[in-house]
Amino acid sequence: MANLRALVKRRKAVRNIRKITKTMELIATARFKKALDRATEAEAYTRKIAELAADLSKNAGEVSHPLLAVRPVKKALVLVVTSNRGLCGGYNGSILREANAALRRLNTAGTPFDLEVSGKRGMTFFRFQRVPRSREYIHFEDKPSYEQVDEVASRYVDLFISGQVDQVQVVYMKFITAARQVPVAETLLPLSSVATESRRRPTTPTPAATGGEAGAKVEYEFLPEAAGILEELVPAAFKARLFKCFLDAAVSEQIARRVAMKAATENAGDLIKDITRLYNRTRQANITKEISELIGGAEALK
């Protein structure tokens, strides 16, 4: 029979854990709301600037930008975005499985690559797997700033333009809705792949799309010149897209942590009920045993 004192201590410990998980759930909910607002604000801007960069490059005649050039992939760069902390369910595991699949594809194709990892969980995983990393980042938290991402993005632009890498992939958790997040490996450079992908997303119908001819070509007039405009617009489109990846990752992490902490709180509640039931059953058995001993002693004295 279980010890009553041990059951009391265990129930108290589980109650304390439930308080912690409930608090973490509330914190994750608040952080999720803030991260969702930032990601929502950046979504429309990121999509339109990618579409605009693609349209301008098509209408610029002979003028183009190096970031739009598609060339044979002699070397790739892969950035894996994970979290610094755990307690978020299968969030990191899903991203790392997708990252392993992307690295296997590169190895199968015989393409050398540099691996960069954001987040302590990803760093620990690849260190255990003995996969070399060229760079590691731990300063991207639940509120990544554009300045932090701009520093990384500018270096990727320089590497791509100089020909040191021919492709840049980002593996992260893509936010679709509050109920659906999908781990993806997206190719951000060359930038033409981003523009194509952004056009496939459903957008709010416009008068031109509903009443006019679908896919009508838009004519642009460049002032002062197309080269100068593309020189500013195309890198900005890439930086905005990379920033959106980090924002999606932040939102998805908080959703995963909220769901995990809610499940932990509910499980702790169920465990408390089971311990309480066992405590009452054990206490009742002890009382019955004591009464039986008293009755037996009284009978023996007769």
C-alpha cells in the first residue's frame, strides 16, 4: 500500500509543476499575439515587394540584377532556424528532420554546402551529429529585429554576387495559420524563386483580377533608370523575405510552446486527480484496518 506522506508530497510537487506550466502557457500566449502581429504586418509587404521586383526585372529590358540570376549550383548555403529553448513540443524536431532531408538532397547531388544554424537546439543537434557548421547564431529570440537580420542578409548578398555560393536555402517553420505550421526548406537566392513562390499564394481579389484580364502585363516607366531602381529594390526584397522567415519561426515557436504547455497543464491536472484518488483509497484502507484491529482487540478482551 502506498505511503500517505509520499502521496501528499508527490501531489504537492505536481501542483507546483502545474502552476509553472500554466504560467508558461500564458506567457507563450502573450508572446504569440505580439509575434503574430509583427508577422501579419510584414506578410503583405514581403509578398508585394517580391512581386514588384520580379515585374520590374521582366520589364527592364536588358537590365537585370545579379540576385535574380539562376546559375548552376556549385556550392550552396543552408541556414537552419531553430529555437534557443525547449519545452515546445515537436517544433525543433520537425525542423531538424526537414534540414536533414535538405542536406541529404545536396549530398546526393554532390553539391558542397556551408551550414549555418540559428538557435541552441539546432547547434546541439548538429554538434552531436558531427556536422560542421560555418556560423552559429543565438541572438535571434522571439522578437528578431530587422537590423539583426539585415546584417546576415547583407553577407548572403555579398556571397551570392561574388559567386562564392550559388544558392541560399533557409529551413524553418513556416506559419500558415494559427492551427497549421509546416517545416519547409525554401530557396531564397536566386530571388526569382521567391517571386514565383509568392505569386502562388492566395491574395485578396483586386478589380483587375476579378473584372479585367487575368495576368495582364503591367508597363513600367523607369525614372531615372532601371538599373538604379533594381539595385535598391532587389536586395531589399531578399532582406524582407529573410526577415519574414525569422518572424514566421518566432510565431510558430510560441504556438508550439503554448500547445505543449497547455497539454502539460492538463496532464498535471489528470495526474493530481489520480494521486488524490489513490490517497483517499489508501487512507480509507488504513482507517478500515485500524477499526478492524480495534474490534479484534476488544473481542480478545472478552
